[in-house]
Amino acid sequence: MSGLVLYSYWRSSAAYRVRLALNLKGIDYRIQPVHLARDGGEHRQPAYLAINPQGLVPLLVDGEVKISQSLAIIEYLEETSPSPALLPADPVARARVRSLAQIIACDIHPLDNLRVTNYLRDQLGIGAEAGRVWYAHWIRTGFDALETRLASEPSTGQFCHGDQPGLVDIFLVPQIYNALRFEFDMTPYPTLRRLHAACQTLDAFRRAAPEAQPDAA
């Protein structure tokens, strides 16, 4: 697989996930930045909407193939470049991994992403302090469940599932990045902090970090 283009914004946690998957699999790709704040948002401009009508990042372009939504992109990469695997082979283990990842993908991120928080502020008149309470509530709800499960389930190893990074780590690290950015207190989550620290030792994670991106402000 070659010639991949990833439409990405440096602070997008969904794009961050895809960068991690590409890096862990050792797949070459080119970043095409899409700035979500400049000039009203480049993702809202006709040129971008023509290739992604939803107007979100990430978008992966592989020749004539265009794939949106981070989980769909990661599953595509897993199926087209299966080694190294991001999902375990055993069906029960795969279900565990997907369940943990979806706590973030379905129950935290959609409630705390930029378009939701902007809507709360601009359309519903939610003030800054109430917005911070909203943001922290959904992170806390998800992180409480993740901490309990990852601390107690025997399949947790050096990483979220075993001793190799995989799908859950790909989702966890960007969510912790967001939490730290908004000064969320990570003290109650020693297991999440340990797993996050293990990921930060890997070059694939360091290269995917927001500050390492070509469009980083």
C-alpha cells in the first residue's frame, strides 16, 4: 500500500488515531492539513466538502478510494495491511478490545468534540465554566469505567491488551491528550496513566503526536 493521503488536523483526536494506526503498521502516507479554525474552518469549504460531504476529519484517500470516520479507516488498514495486527485473533479478545475502544469512540469523544462544544457555546449560550463542567463530566464517566476494567481484567498487560500496542491504545492516547489539554485531573487513574506512559516510549506514538504534525500551530 502506497500513496496514501490523510486529511488531518493536528489537534483532531480522530485524525490522531489514524496517524497512530498508520505509524504502528509502518505504512507511508502524506498529511494534507485541513484547518478546523482558520477562515471559518477549511472543512466547511466547497473544495473539502466535494470529497467529504460530512465535512469532518480524518479522511483517508487511497487512490480512488475515499474513507471517512476513524474507526472505519483503521479497520480498512487492518484488513488491507494485517501485520502487525491491531486486533487480537481470538473472537473474545477482539470483542474486549472493541468494547474498550468504543467507550472512547462512542461515549466520550462524540459528546466532547469541537462541533458539540461550539454548539453548546454559540447556539445554546452555555458559558465557559459550564462548558468545562460538561467536558469533564463525560471524560470522567468514561475514564472511571476504563480505569476499573483495565486495572482488573487479566488481559491488560504492558499495553491495554497484552504487551503490544493495539486498537485500545490508539483510542486512549488521543483522549488523554485532550484531557490533559483541558487540565482534567488524571490522578484517580493510575492504570490509564501507566498505559499512556508506555505508549509514549514508542516512536510511532511520538511521531503521531499533535505537536509533531506539519500543521501544528
